[in-house]
Amino acid sequence: MKILCVAEKPSISRSISQILSGGQLTNRTTACKFIRNYDFAYPQRTAHFTVTCVAGHLTAQDFVSSHRKWTSCQPIELFEAGVDTFIPDDKKAIEKNLLAEARSADVVMIWTDCDREGEYIGWEIVSVCKRAKRNIKVERARFSAIIARDIHHAAQNPVPLDQAQVDAVAARTVLDLKIGAAFTRMQTLTLQRHIPVISDNSRVISYGSCQFPTLGFVVNRFKQVKSFVPEDFSYIHLTIKAPGSNEETPFTWRRGHIFDRDVAVALYQSVMRDTLTQVTKVVKKTTKKWKPLPLTTVELQKAGSRLLRLAPKKVLDIAEKLYQQGFVSYPRTETDQFPNNQDFNALIEKQKADGVWGAFATKLVDQGGFERPRKGKHNDNAHPPIHPTAHANNLNGDEKRVYEFITRRFLACCSKDAEGFQTIIDVMCGGEAFHTNGLLVLERNYLEVYIYDKWNGHAVPEFQEGDQFQPARIELLTGTTTGPNYLTEADLVTLMDKNGIGTDATIAQHIDTVVQREYVIEEMSGNTKYLKPSTLGMGLVEGYDQIGLEKCLTKPQLRRATERSMKQVCDGLKTKEQFIEEDLAMYKEMFQVSEQEVNKLITAGAAEVAMAVVDQPAVEVELAAALVADAVDAEEE
């Protein structure tokens, strides 16, 4: 029996061939210079294996020729236009190789990434192979790591291809094409015609159903920052110097901040009339700092941005490369629970050789330091949390930093919570309540390896309930409220995940897209990268907001509904055809309203450009006025 195995990319085909063959294999060139075919016997299946690959998606989609050109129809007609699926010229060599190998194969086994997109690529591969051999048997290999145990298990225990996931991706692909093209053509042609300073005839003002809500989050925070008005507040600051101590212990006022200065002064004067301070309560108790949950894709992106100062997309690209090299598990997962049968000792043992955290790994497996990881609330029933699968000692630069974070996170998950002893002291002074906290760290446990968390102890004097003192200081101090910061990439990842914009695997790409399209600009402040809307991005969001759609294109509701429908297709609760029909109707309604009110988009765009150019000393204010006048003329047409 001959089994044709097809992976998603060359590095994976090479790795699984080495594992399954034990290094006893031959290889052949193909018409594609990047792809080789690997041949070997696999006694466990009593079969001859040929392993090859594609290079991502094999097919592309576009409108039928009658609607393909921008000037061929009105944009709204694209909602009903036919769509062709075809193999582009740069994939013809890959197609040729699949056809040739499938003719002599009994089985085609799909080895693409085990997610929705991978399932769809698997279907593309099967479609080509069935053209060469109509009755070829189809199998699906499921794996989460490029390690021997997982790869052999996948080869020997294949499952069917998940057609429901294929249908969900196929439907979303058609929807993204039709909706994106209709809005993109409408936006571009309108803005090019009326606001030339925003765009010349070569600039496409593109729309994406995930990118626009992503942009909306950035604009919303930008507006919050700009509209923030600081307020002054007052508070009472009290310190006590315990007997025999030269240090003052600060106490926090229970009222917090008072924004009415006259009220704050009255309270302070009341306190000063009787300053004798009495300890009313002393609570001493053990406390813990919880170890982190197992690592998901979203958490990896957030940590990569916040702790490693790397863009979410770069973090995922690096994690993907580490996965292909067999160093970490599949990096696209929503799961923060390890399976009940996970062999933690085997994974930890591999880290004992490391010169930095090897001693900690040894402590876990040999000295009773292990404790099963916490269970989070998410489980996609597909892949375990991200974890190291092998020890890597020859990495450099950002690859080393990402691998180190993943490994330290995993070891921390397998350790125990940090333990401490907390003291809480309440006092009364002049009828006002104050408090302070002390912390003694008893066992650092997971903190020994997880250098990204901080938990520092601070001592307080041994006060007893009923003790009385005269304060060292009682002051009425003032402060000013601080506004929100602009969004960081980690903030944006959190908002997108919370609101269902994109998936754990695509969030980073959507952020990168709005930056590449120049809707969002990146600015560094110290060591932190902040995201701000460009003039064009601001104008687009303001315009659609002014149109007043029931479900605004720059808000998350529409895309959240799409993601919900995709899941229903995956779960067999909705057909592909129902998904496409319902989503197209929803977006078409939004398009019709937007097209009718498009002059609000023009006016908002012109106004944002006007405000931007006024700030440029080299540009005359008359230009800004002319732009607004042009927009007003357009609205009157």
C-alpha cells in the first residue's frame, strides 16, 4: 500500500519524514524548487510512504470575469456576483506534483496544521488528488507537536477530514471577498474623487470586517485620551513611627481621594483636633500569589508585546518556527487546560540540562517541587496549551527570548504557588480610618523561574490592637487624576479577544494589517510602543460613526456575529449556505445605508485632513478650508 502524506509547508514535511523513517529515506526533486518528495517504508502501517507538501493555501478566489474589473459594475452588485476558485500560476508546479504522486497512491493523508485553516488547505489538497485518482482514500493526521511520539501516533491513528470546518472557512472566504471588495471599491472611488489629498489614484482605501473594528478600538482610545480633563483631588497622608523604630510607616486613607477641596479641608481640620491614633484591628494571615495559567495563543501575544517588546505577529511567527523545529507545541490554541493524561515529567526532564533553569526543573521532578498546573476556563478540544517539547540550547536573539518565555511559563505552571504571610493594620485618627499592609514572602516557588512576575515583601512594625500613638506626620496633600494611555499592542490584543474580533491565530495579523494600510501608526514613548490612528484612519471611523448604522462597521458587533456563525457551522448547527446568505444580507443592508450617506464619510475625511494640515506650518490654512469646501460641494451634489 502506498500512502501519500501532504504537509502544509516544506519544513514540516522534512521533519515528519525524518521522524517516521528513522532517517532511512530517499528524496526526489519536484517542479517546485522549494519542495522535495521523501520516500521510505513505514512498517507500522505496512506501507510505503511518500511525504510531500504544499506552501500554504493551494487555491485562490476572485470574482467571475464579468465583475472582476473595478469599472465593470456598481460595488453593490458584488454581493450577488459569482466567485471562481482556481489554482494561481505560482502554485501550478505544486499542483502538478500532487497529481503525479496521487495517481500511484492508495491513500492521501493530510498533515496540515490542525486548525480551521489547515483543515481547509487539506480539502484543497484532497480536491487535487481526487482529480488524479477519483477513489483515493482520505485520512487526516492530527498532532500538536513535531516530536516522535505525536507524529507516530498521528500516522498510526488517522481520523477523517472535518468537513464542517472546511465549510466554515469556505463560507468565510467568500464573505470576506464579497464584503471587502464592495466596501473597498465604494470607499476608494468616493474618497479619491472628492479628497485627493487623502489618496491619489494608486491608493486603495481597503475595508476588512476584522480590520475596521480593530481600527475602531484604536480611535476610541485616542478620543478618550484627547477628551480627558484632569481633576484635582485631596487626601490625608498619615505616618506612624512605632516605638524603637526610626522608620515611618505610611497609612492609606480609607476614603481615598476627595474631589471637593472644601470637604477635604474640613475633614483634615477635624482630624487635627484629636490626633491620637489607635490601632483598631490587626489581621495576620497566610496568602498566596497564584502561579500563571497554562499558555494560550492570546496570552503569548500579550506577553510578547508587554514583556518581550515584540509585535504580536512577530511573536507568533517565531513560535511557529520553533514549532516547526520541534522545540514547542502547536502555538495556536485557545486551551488553558492540560489534558488529564499529560506526561509532565517527560517534558520537565528535558529541561534539566539547561544551564539557567535546569536546577529548577530538577527540583520539580526530583525534590517534590511539582504540582499539577491550574485549570483555566477555556478548552478548544484541539490542542493543549503551548509548552516546550524539547530542550533548545542553540537559539539566539528573539527566538531564544520567545523559547525562554514559553519554557519558564511551563515550568512555573508545574510549580507551586508562591506563599507569604500578610499583615493588615487598621487605625483610627480623629474619626477617620486608615490602613496599611505588610508582606513577608515565605516560599517563592514558581517565582524562582518565572522572572516576569514580581512579589516583593515589605515589613510593618508589630502593632497590637488597642495600641495608641501620636502620628509622625498628618498632611493634607493634593494630586491630579491621570487620563488613559493610548493603546499598546497588548491592550489591543486583549480588546480584540474579548470582543471576538478575529481568532487567537489571526489577531496579530489584523493588527499588522491596519498598520501596513496606514490606518494606524506606531509611536514609541520610552520603551513602550503606542498605537494611534492616522488622519485617514480617524476620518474613516468618524465618517462611519456619523452615518449612524445600527451595527456600526467600526464596532465589534458585526464581526462577532460572523464568528458566532462560523462556530455554528463547525458545530453542525448551520449550513455553509445559511451562513453565507445571512451574513451577506446583514452586510448588504449596512452597505446600502453607507452608500446613501457616503457624503458623511467624505465630510468626516475632509475635516480630519483639514485639522491635520492646519498643524503643519508649511501648509496654508486656505488648503484646509478648500478641502472642507470640496466635501460640502460633494454633499450638495
